[in-house]
Amino acid sequence: MKEIKLNLPFTDAEINSLRANDKVLLSGIVYTARDQAHKRILNLLEHGKPLPFDLRKTAIFYCGPSPAREGRICGAVGPTTSARMDPYTEEMLKAGLRVMIGKGDRSEQTATLIRNYGAVYFAAIGGISAVLSRCIVSCETFLWEDLGAEAIYRMELLNMPVFVSIV
């Protein structure tokens, strides 16, 4: 297993160079999105409305950060079970998404879609959300604050450890 430092956005060549089980220290801007945010994103796409961020230039991190403690940028950032996002993945890929971060397995159908679209799915380690939060340089509620923990947050990562799961 090799360790690679990568900055978002990725080029196709960078994605193509990745292999399953590579450890990546990921830096750059990501947006969090869980179930409810995915539903709203797909609603925008279905109605031909522009998205508030360019899926091609970022990653979607399946998580909802907990509130920040005093003096911290954000609270814990535990990844959410990615299989819950499988019903939304094809439309997100069609809209340009190429990088996803979460935990756990994806369905075989979703894994095939990820490969066919030239995308990558990174697995973040569950259970170390306090450690992962140390890799967050900035965190702000970006969209749909009414969703609480399921709102979309804009985060800047610095060397967050993830593993290539599907490429």
C-alpha cells in the first residue's frame, strides 16, 4: 500500500493512478451531504436548476459534523454509511461528481457506476471522528441550515486520511 498526498480538485490522471487500498492524505474543499441533502440536490437537478457548487471540482463527504466545542473549528466528523446514498449516486455522477468519501461498502451496481464514470470512492475510518476533525481547516454551514446535521457544510481538509475503496 502506498501513501499519496492529493489536493482537490483531482485530474482524471490522478484518479486513474489510484488503486484500491491506497492510503490518501486528502486536502482541499469538500461538501458534506447526507440523505436529506441528496434529495434536495436531486430535486434541483430534476428541475434543471443550477447547483450551488460545482460537483466536478470537489468531493462529497457523507457526514454531518457535530457542533464545535469552544475553540474548535468543528465537532466530530464521523463518516456516514455510504450505502444509504446509493440510490442517488447515478444522478450525482451524471451531474459531474467524481469523488465521494464515506464508510462501508457500496452495492455492486453502485461500484460499477463509480468505475464507469471514472470516479473514486474513498473510505474514511469510522469511529475516529474526533481525530478526523483535526484535519478540518475550516467548516461552515453552506446550504439548507434547516436540515441541522444533514445540512450541507463546506469544509477545507488538510491531510485527512482516507483509503481508496472503489476506483
